[in-house]
Amino acid sequence: MRRTRLADRDCSIAKSVDAVGDPWTLLVVRDALLGVSRFEDFQRRLGTPRATLSSRLSQLVEIDVLTKDDEGGYHLTDKGRALRPVIVTMMQWGDRWVRDDEPPTRLVEEGTGRSIRPILVDEETRVPLDELRIRAEGAVTDGLPHRTGADEPAL
Amino acid sequence: MRRTRLADRDCSIAKSVDAVGDPWTLLVVRDALLGVSRFEDFQRRLGTPRATLSSRLSQLVEIDVLTKDDEGGYHLTDKGRALRPVIVTMMQWGDRWVRDDEPPTRLVEEGTGRSIRPILVDEETRVPLDELRIRAEGAVTDGLPHRTGADEPAL
């Protein structure tokens, strides 16, 4: 019931978290990006209870994030691979703000071995979002309380 | 119990989804980015059951994503504001893959009114991640099954 109410909202974030805003779901997508495809491999790596994992995999097939092949392997669809930025930004936030030791995962470019540090920029100008003052326009801002001293960027 | 097990894993994504991988939590952070600070405003906008909202706000204060001021208003900390890329990438995914009508939220630059389209790039070269072949290195890749025909980027 809660999840239905979320998806009904006129907000893409609500729809996204409704689809993938479940801890196990995001970890399944992460492992699928890393090349895991078999139930037993997901289960061994994540330690997810089997019934929970089975349910999450079925949901992800149902919403077209994963497809299931004839041998029972799970593979990301285009819609699923498009979740990479969500996974990458979550990893970065966890590295910076949740861990207190060194990040255990490095992203490196194949071939050169160069370290990659992903940041969000405006596509056209390539200016980092952190250096822009950006506001959201649309239904999600309806009925927002009046901002006082809005020195910080709004979304 | 499930959440504790996730946080214990040696993976920043697991730690992040453990902290904020709950639908209501992410929507609270979205609204806080948009300038919402009062309990009644969160409640009215999100329709969250009051007990659930109260619990999520307390959790977010406890993990230092929000602070509570003397008047009972909630404000993002630096750790909380650092979640903006996660919220933005989720919004984009929802816009592209979950909605079938026009996205209801536009991001525009204050002052110029120019539309902003955020993309992830490598900070040093500003090359979009989608154009790079990237692999993950670290504990999260331990015990990964052998990749066959790995033409697609790994994370």
C-alpha cells in the first residue's frame, strides 16, 4: 500500500524510489553491474534470505530492470544499466560520509588503469553542479514554504 | 536486523542504502533540498504517516543528515546536502525510464533560467562515464564469477 501511494505521486524521484528504493534491490543492481547473473552468486555475495532475493529478482524482471535467460541467469536491460549513475553516486556518498577508513572500491579505466572520479556536471557547459545555483521548476515545487535566506542551491 | 547486516558489509553502497535506502527517507531528503524544514510541511507534501515521518526524521538527525533547530525545524547538514547527486540521478532515471509523460521537474540555473542537464563525467578529463570503460577494483569484486564476453563496462 505504501509503495503504491509513492508511485502515484507526480514526481520522478518518488517513482524511482518506489521501483528501486529498497536496500536489497539496489545491491542486486550493483552486483548485476559487476557481472553477477546467477541466483546462487547473488545469494552467496549478498547473504540475502533466499525468499527475499527471489522476490526482488522477480520484481526487477517485472519492471524490466532485469531479464531472465533460458538458463535462469539474470541480466540488466537498458533500463537497468541506466541505474549506474544512482549506484555510483551512492557509492561516492558512502565512501565520503559513512566510511571512516579508505574506500574499498576504486573505479579505474580499463587499459590505462587510471583512477576515475565521477562528478555531476551540466552536460552543455561541463560546469560541476556544485558550482551552479540551480532551482527546480515543476509540480514538485508546488506549495513549497517560502524560502528565507536561500543562499544554498535548491536541488 | 536486516539493516544491521547491510551496514556491516565492506561496501559503501551497502552502507549508503542502509543509511538512506528507504523510500520515505529519500523523499524527506529531496524535500529538505527544496527548502522544506517543518514537520507539518513534510507531512502535508509527502502524505507520510505521522509516526513513520517522525521516525525517519529522528533517524536522519541521528546519522547526521539533518539537524533540528530550536524551533523544531529540520535542516540538511553537509552530509545531507552531499546526497544531492543521488537525488538528481534518481530523478533523471525516473524521468527517462519510469514516467511516460513529460518530466514534471526541470532544473534551471538561477539568473539565466537556462535548463541544466546533469551528467556524470570523470572529474579530471570531463569525459562522460558512458564513454569510458570502467572497472571496479576492491573488496566488492572478490569472488565475482568469471565474466564472459565482457563488452559492457563493469560499474
